[in-house]
Amino acid sequence: MNEFNDQILSAKYAELFVDQHVLKFDFFEFECGDGWLGLLDGTMFLIKKNSEENGVRIKLVQVKEKFGRLRIYFQGGDEYTRTVVDMAEFVSEEICELCGSPGDYHKAHGWLQARCIEHSLETISPQKPDFAWQKHGSLYAEAVKAIFSMFKQHSMSWMQSPALAFGGGFHTSC
């Protein structure tokens, strides 16, 4: 993620990160593309809100791309935190890591990656994202809250099950 976007998320959710004196920079340093900015914003909003409202202690240790998917490593948390993180990691397969457009999880040039059609065909530098991520982040957070309120600890099972009325649900392919 570029330094500007790192700094935005680091400032907005500072209380979620490991102690600043441990970090190399004045910000957290996310190790993923800018396309997941909205997804991360929505996820961290939910984690922060849960922490504040329920006294849940949590520290994000590392956020990165691994095997083409978002990975969020943390200490502490509760069942809600784990579910929110699992959902973000799962959904990241369907979002282009470079630009944030709808994408697909696939293997290209020996690497697993989440890419939109445009970026799966090219190996160009990522587009500079606009500020639409703010809207996407809040919409994502609302969707996750609604899913969790209905299915609680079974939220991930529900997301992974086929939903024929919605085209068969999410799928993963390599």
C-alpha cells in the first residue's frame, strides 16, 4: 500500500496497532495493494467499534497479502473479531488488490492473486485509487454487521454456502 494510504488508516485506527515505538515508521505499514483499502477500512471500523463498545482488547500485528488473499494477524479479540477478520480475508478474493474493482482469485505467472479483468491481463503499476474506498468501506462494514447479526458465529459458514438465488454464492478457483 502506498505511504499516503498507510498513514490514513494508521491515524484513523491508531489504537488498534502494536505500539508505535516498535514500528519502523510513524505508521503501521500495510503489506498489500491499495485496492483493498476500502475492505480494510470497513474491517477496522468494525473491530474498533466492537473494541470500544464491548471492552475487547485487540492489537493488529500484521496486515498483508499472502497467497493472493488478505491476511490480518492480531492478538486478543473475541469471536466477533475473528469472524470479521475471516470475512474480510474471504471477500478479498473477489476484490482486485491493485484497484479495488470486482475481481477473481486465480493463478497467474506462478502467483496466486486477486485481480480484476484489466489487471489480470497486464502487469502494470496499480492505478492511483480515488476516494471511493471510503464509501466502499462503510458499505462493507454495514453488510458484515447485518450478516453477523443474523448468523452470529455461523456467518462464515453462511457466506461459504451456495446461494442459488444469488448465482451460487462466492467461489474460489485457482
